[in-house]
Amino acid sequence: METLSLNRSHGGTQGVYRHDSAATGTPMTFSVFVPDSAHGKKGPLPVLTYLSGLTCTHANVTEKGEFRAACAQHDIIFVAPDTSPRGDDVADDEAYDFGKGAGFYVDATQAPFARHYKMRDYIERDLRDIIAENFPVDMSRQGIMGHSMGGHGALTIGLRHPRSYRSISAFAPICHPSDVPWGQKALTGYLGEDRAAWRQYDAISLIEDGARTAQILVDQGTEDQFLKEQLRPEALEAACKAAGIKLTLRMQPGYDHSYYFISSFMAEHIAWHAAALKR
């Protein structure tokens, strides 16, 4: 693991790192905030992984998410990976919503993307292992959260691994990718036309197929430009109600899809995860 930068902030250390991923076959960059309390009597600390949205890297939430003060207050380590493999030999697409910056947290099976686009495996195995080996984390206390495409990733990864991730939250997630343009394009391109292969990457389908978690927190802006066509929170609400999953869906008046929205409620999400991740 290579350290790219270290900065003091809010009584902790914000680092950016790079390592070679066996899953993607490429170098991958990620950021980690570690409160000083991780090195004292309170450590090791619970870890919260944040998955970013379309066009983003690790840097978007690291620079604009305003999470560090809350993480220091609640003794949480915060991890932010990239959204796709990178490099000159990595397949790409001209559109912003497919290819680099748009890995959708799936393991691609279709050429030419199958070679490197293994973001499910990267998050569930490679990133988990590099964090466990190099930082003062308590891996029995993991939470996961994300925004938009990353909210989809947090929901699906959390639902697939309820024993690993004790808390799940999201900002404006793509709740039902099989039923919206962003998701249909990505799932077809990465996985092919067989919709049965899509179900493990769709939160609604996972719940329908028996996946369960204790509770989920979702914040959604009412003025989000993607709300009606792409996000479908009402589908998640209906699925959770039918399955007996406690969903807290907060429709936030006047907020859009941006980091102005995310940063406004980030501290509340971190406090919610901290309560769920207590020993």
C-alpha cells in the first residue's frame, strides 16, 4: 500500500492511499479518515465505508462530504474507495453513466468490461482486506453507506452481507436499477440481457428474494432532478414494508442531488451508524 497524502483534520488523520487490486487487476485509490481515538483506549474503532456516485472518485466525498468532525466525535473510521478501475488499458465508454467512474459495484461478465470491472469483488474482498490489515479497525463493527449509484451499491452489498454490515444508509440511492434507465444501461452492458443475473444487484429484487437487514436509513431531496426517473425510493419503501424491514425514508424539502444535500445530513447519518455499531 502506497501513501499518497496525509493531512491533520478534526483531531484525526485524513489519508489517501493506493494499492494493487487483485479483483480489478489495476491500481486502486481510496481515502481513510482515522480519529486519534483509534490509537487509544477506544480503539480499534468501527469502520464505515462510503460508496460514491456516477462520475465520482474517492475525492468527492473526501473533499466535500463534511464527515470528519462527526467521525471524530463518534469514534468512526471512514473509508471512501473509487467508483471504477482506472488506467489506459481499462475499457471505457463516452457516456458519463457507463465505463470509468460508473462501475455500479457489480462484477462484469461481458466483454470488454469483464477483465477489470470487478467492483463487487473489490469492495467485498480487496478493500475489506487492505483496511483490516493496515488500519486500527474493528471489522466486527462495519457499516456501509453511499450516494446515488453508491447508494445502490451500499444497499445491495449490505443486503447481501447482513452479518458483515450491521448498518446501511444512503443518500438519494438508485433503489431499483432494473427498472430505471441508468440501471438498465449499466446492468445490460456489464451483465448482459438475462435479467435473472441482475437480481443480485437490485435492492428490490434482493428483498423480494429473501435478503433481510434490521434497518435502513435513506435521505432523499424533494427537488432532486433524478428523483422520478432514476431513483424510485417509493419502490424501496414498498419492498421494505412487505418484508418487515424498518426503513426510515426522510424526504428532505428543497434539496437536490448534490453534495450540498449530502453534507447537510452527513453528521446525522454518522451518528445513526455509530449507534448501530456500538459494542
